[in-house]
Amino acid sequence: MPQKNHTSDDYKKIEAAVNAGTVGNFYIFHGEERYLRDRCLDMLRKHLCPDGLGGFNYKRFDGKNFSIHAMAEAIDTLPVFSDRTLIEIHDFELFTKKKETDEPPDDKPKKKDSKKAQNTNDPPILKILSSLPDYVCILFVYDTIEYKPDGRTKTAKEITQHAQVIAFGLQDRNNLIKWIMNHYKNAGKRITVSDAEHLINITGGYMSMLKNEIEKTSAYSKSGHIMRSDIDAVVMPVLDAVVYQLTDALIKRENTKSMRLLDDLLNMREAPQKLIFSISLKMRQLLAARVCLENKLGKAALLTMCSLNHDFQAQQLLDTARRSTLPACCRAVVDCAQAAYDLNSTSDPESRLVELVAKLALS
């Protein structure tokens, strides 16, 4: 299961450490917001390797080709004409139970009543990471694999105790709007708060995607003011945004718009199974929003219940749920579940998707 996204300002710790010259010697980077992660990576590289990444003081390992022995050699190598060595390890399963030991097996019985003996039994990677020299900065980066330490294991507890774990989460609405406005300002453009929020909605709020779309809309717009029409003309909404627009149109009984949005979804060339899953998820979220309304619960409860990333997502769901009823939301969830089940026996999943949307429009 994907890790839940949460807003985070952990990246500020890296900025503060670089500016103060107090960069540590062991970091773990993880999280969905790649823009901030890459920005902090760039800051550390420039700070610790001012002569570039082609010299002796920068080492990079990828998970598939990683060995503890190679890492140990890199750590033991003193920096050349520099104070620090930067070692990056990308996409390595640091917390799996079985690890390469780089040591021959020992058939001798281990004493369990001695603290020294327990330390001897520690995995080699834990021994290395718990006693890093000051001249080393070692950095584990999680990008294509999930960061999932098992807090029940000694190795995970010890490693996370020694490391500075930096989570690069999605930013909250206010920070994103300020960031968007500043980027447009640097491009000689302006945008309103509502249009900036619209841009966030249809891109999912990821800064790397927003940066690209800001550049596109700035180049497209012929005036100094970015209009919503400029955004809609060149920005391709993410799947989740189109699915929300579809479910919102279904609730409002805007059937013509619903069919147009369904056509947009099909043109995305996503598998019908994935589209039915996305519609089902949104309908379950709408049911949760309706339950919150019935029980006089607010956005905070819905954010927690649905693991949403932004306040405005919860507000959108609540606004849509107010136009429906609890029985109607329940029926929609059941219809989606039936459609998902039918995919196991149908040879035409796209037709089943169209049937589902038609039934939701009429219910």
C-alpha cells in the first residue's frame, strides 16, 4: 500500500543546516515531493562538493548494485582537498530483514547474556551507520521504492535513531499559492488566488508538476495576467482531478458534462480497471464526507478518514456531498463495487465502465 502523503516542512532543516554549516553525517530522504527533495540534494552537493560531483569526494550507489563492502570502503577513504565526503545511496531496501553481510557465516554459538556479544551480532550495516566518522555525510534516498521502517525491529530502531529522517511531503495550500505567485512574478506574470488554487487542483499539488505548468502557461499567455482559460488551454489535468470533476457532475445531474468528462478519461488511455477503481475511490470519499456531515464533523475528520493531502480537497468533497444524501452515496459505492467485481468476468471492461457512469447518472 502506498505511503500516506502528509504536508511537511522538514526540508527547512536541510536549508538551515547548510546555511549554518552544521550538516550532519547521516540522512534519510523520502517522500512524494520530488521538487523539494531534489532541491535539498542539490544544496547538499554544492555545499559538500563545491568542485562538482566528478571528484573523489562524491560517491553514489544504486540499490541494485549496492554492497556494504563498497560503502565501507567509501567511508574509510579520507576526503581529498576537502573537509567532507558525500555518499549517496539511492533506492536501497535498508530495513529488509535479510541483508548482505559481506562476512562469512559463523557456526560458533552466540552468548545472549552479554551486551558485547549482542553488539557483535548486530548486522554489519548497523555497525557502520552507528559509528560514522565526522568527515562523512551518508545519504539514503528513497525514490522508486517505499520508505517503510519496521519499528518492531532493533535494526530499524537503531538506524532511525542515528539518522536524521527528512520527509518531503506535499505542501499546504497557503504555501503552494505563495510559491505559485512568486514563480509567476519571476516570469513577469500575475495570477489570482482562486486561479492558483485551480492550478493546484488539476495538477494534484506536486511542485515539480506545478513548475512545468507555470512555465507552459507563462509562455502561452499573451498578457501579464494568467487567466483560468490559459490554464485550461494548456494544462492536462491529472487523473484524480478529472475523476473528481466527473463525480461532481454526476451528483449535480449534469449528464452531458459527465459524458464529456468520461470521454476525457478514456482519452487518457488509462486501463478501464484503473478508471473504475478511481471512480470507486472518489465515491467512497464522498460517502465519508456525507457521513461527516450527518454527524456534524468537519474537515479535520474527513482529512484523517480519507488520508487527504490538502484542506481544499476535503472542502470540495464536503461541498459535493451536501448535494447528495446518505442513501444515494451508499448506492453509488455499491454500484462501483459491483462494477469492479464484474471486471473479473467481462471481456469488454470499457463498456462496463460506460454502464457504470450511466447508472450513476440515473441513480
